[in-house]
Amino acid sequence: MQHAGYVYIMASKRNGTLYLGVTSDLVRRVWAHRNGVGSVFTTTHGCNFLEWYQAFDDIFSARHCELQMKKWKRAWKLRVIEEMNPDWHDLFDSIC
């Protein structure tokens, strides 16, 4: 099934700087972050590793989730990462 939206978290390292974003093309967007064209924030802070993502059937639901998660405490974001990816592996290869 093709998804129309994704919320994702990039990190600089385990428990490092986090970047929360939304996109309609997860592979393209993560590639951009990893190659220094994703955003100034991820480039400046070295957020090159995809640590968590969630797929949605429509971009509006993904954006709504992103807006809600941006209000979350850091500890809550760390918890969702560790629930999906307890060893903090870079998930980029698994989505390609």
C-alpha cells in the first residue's frame, strides 16, 4: 500500500539532537537530510540518522500528528523511538 504522508524523527546520535518532520516522500526527504540539502537545522546539528517514522494514508493526518508531536516533551519522543527502534539503528536502508 502506498502511503501519502509520513512523520519522522532524525537524530544526530542515540539520545542526541532530534529533528521531527513530515513528508510525502520519506526516502527522498531522508536522502536530502543526509546529503545536507534537507534543512539548515539537520545540517547544522548533524541529524543524519532516521530513527523513527510513522506512515499515514493522507498528508493531512501526517501533518496533524507532526503538529501534536512538536508539543510533546523530549522524553515522549525518545520513548516512541525506543519502542520502534530500541537499538537506535539508522532505518534509512530499511525504507529504500
